[in-house]
Amino acid sequence: MALDRLTLDRPTLVTAAIAGGSLLLGFTAAQVTGLRWAGAAAVVVAGAVWCVLRERRRTAWWRIVLVLLVGAVCFVAAHVLTDPLGPWLAVVIVSLLLAGTTTALVRPARGRTSAGVERR
């Protein structure tokens, strides 16, 4: 049985950028507005919902759930890492971690292909 290859197609990279970027943008929104809920509720949740809606048809459900769990852990980790690293560095690190994890996990489920990408 062959191992699945990591596919770096455009839809995967866009989803990964939105996932990681939503944490960074959410923190930025919270800092700019002074309202912590504005960053968490409005931006981070909206980013997560967008990613789920984008991937629900091409990615296995368990991969999507795993990315959401990693996102939640990254959100908490950013708060934990704020004291030793500072808020911006903590958020950048967890955003990159979430984007990398998303890139590794989000891919077409067996038997499905993304638009414009053919299986060999």
C-alpha cells in the first residue's frame, strides 16, 4: 500500500493561509479595537467557519476536526506563551504552526479530487 503524498495544491495553501492568518488577524483586531471578543469571536471563528465550509466537500471530516482541535490548542497556546515570549511573537508562532498543520492535513479525501487537480 503506497503512502499518501503531501499535495501542495492551491486550495490547500489558501485554506492554510486563512487558518493561520485568522489567528494573527484576530489578535490584531483585538489589539486595535481594545475589545478581546472582537478578535476571538468575529475574526477567529469566522476564519474557522470559512475554512470548514471551503473544505467540507474535499477533505475527510476527521481531518477537518483535527485542524479545528489544533486551532483551539494554538489559540490557548498563544495566551500561555504571551508571558515568556510577548504577545506578538506568541501569536506569530502559533499562527505558523496552525498554517503548517493545516497544510499537512487538508487534502482531498480518497476518491475525491480538488478542482483542476487530477489523480494519477
